[in-house]
Amino acid sequence: MMQNMNQDSELYLLVDGGKSKTEAVIIDSAGVEIAQTRGPGLEIIGSVNGYERVVDSLRKTLDQLPQTPRFAGVAFGLNGAQSAPSFNLAAKAISSLVKADRFTIASDVVMNYLGALGNQPGVVVAAGTGSVVMAISRQGAPFRIDGDGPLFADRGSGHDIGRQGLKIAAMVDDGLPGSAALHKAMINRFGTLEKAAASVYGSVNPIELVASFSKNVAEAAQAGDEIAVEILRGAAQDLAMNVQAAARRSELAGASFPYSTAGGIFNIGPLIEKPFHDFIGQYLPEAEYQKPLGGAIAGAQIMALNKAPGLEQVTTWVGAN
């Protein structure tokens, strides 16, 4: 149950809504953190019953924060929010749960971009449960590559890696060549192939469950399994190709520009980071890696505290409710 918060100064709510988890933080006007919590991931808001599920998941997250009568501003980044209809639904969802003078709504990749590079030209690849790349041209125009969800793409994502790992494990179970290590990981986790399939198809969030098997793929790769290593290498190449596409579409390619990374996939470490940067060097030798300045919440803070941020094409502002 939430407790009332003494609001002596302007407070801001920052929400990063990803596929596997939602992070919410309250800060004051100086950027000092007052409270923070994590909750369940958010559905694609435009999917069947997506709006209702997003509201329900958001409520579970926000109920863990101290009760605040009104915020000076709310910055909400939502996975899958790419156009006006989804932005409007996202604004409706968050404004039904909290009161604020101003709502800033964007895709979670916008938050990741600002957190990693700030508001400057460059490319950021965000790879977690899903994957998406965003570029900002030298003229300030945004360009998005991928981020189309697991049924279309999300190339190089945790879901992509996990699905390939489970596919290989199932092949071995059926007597086909594959990775004994991945098969063992599936059996250890689920018991049998049949139980694995039942768990996935019966899951409340099958995308997250499949993506979580990417950790098993990473463990097998770290233990020296060649097929698992190749799955990670393929994911790294897919992500690098997405960066290349973003750089070309935004016309950054051909001259020096920064690129950065965000998302849990890069926490796997050298087995995905090294081939990723190697492929970037091969495809875009002019690209210069910049260590991320911060995460999505840092990007949300920029949007919440900045009264006139850029990126108008991929952001919506809504007045008081």
C-alpha cells in the first residue's frame, strides 16, 4: 500500500516500460532520486487487449511507489510505441493512473538513446528481450530500424537468441544433430521437451520466457559450446547490420559519428560484444564507440526536465490531467 509523500518541491515520475520489466523512479527538480521500483514488463499497447494489460501492469509498478498527489512532469517510454495511435494510448494509460502538469510520451528506444548519447547525432542499439536501433541525423531527424516485435524481427534480441537455443535443443531431442549442451540446459530447466513447449505456450508472457533462455545460451557459449557461440555471433552480426542500416538511412555513414549500446544482451560480455564491435568496424569503420552515459531512466530524466526537447517526430507531449 502506498504512503503519502510530502511534496515540498516539484516531483517528476520517470517510467521505462520494456518487454520484460518496467522501472519507475521519482526525482525532484534537481534530479535527485526520491524513490524507485520495478514491476512487470509491458505488452505492445496496440495488440489485442494490450491497453488493458499495460494499464494493469503499470498499476502494479506504480502502486509500489510513495503516493504523490501530483507530479510536475511524467516521462513515459513504452516498448512498441512508434506512432501517434500508440503514443495516444500510452498517454491515456499513464494519465489514468497519475496526475501531472505535463506528460512526455516516447518509445523506450528514445529514452535509451538519450540516456546513452544525449541529444546529439549518432546511433544507439538497444537489445534486451527485443531489439531496436535508433539514429539521429546531423540535421536532428530520427530514424528507427527494427523494433518490430518477435513475430516480425527483433533481430539479435534476447528472444531471438533464446528461440534459436530452444530450436536447437528441440532438434537434439528429436534425434537430429545439434548442441548437447543446449539440450541439457532445456531438460534441466523444464524437464522434457513436451514440458518446455507447454511452459512456453501456456505462459502469461511467452516472449519473456523464450528470451530468458538466452541466458542458457550464453552459459553454454561461455563453457565452450560451438553452436551456442555461433548463435551469439549471429546475433552480434544482426545487431551490427541494423546499426549499418540506421547509419545509412540517416546519412551518418561516410563521416565520423558515435554509436553506443543499451540493454541486457550486452551484459553477456565479450562473446557478443567483441563480434558486435568487430562487425561494426568492418561495416562502418568511421563509427566511433562511445560508452553509454546512462540508461533509459537517465534519458527519461532528460525528457522530463527539458521543457523543449528535440525528437518531436518520435515524442508526444500532453498537458495536465
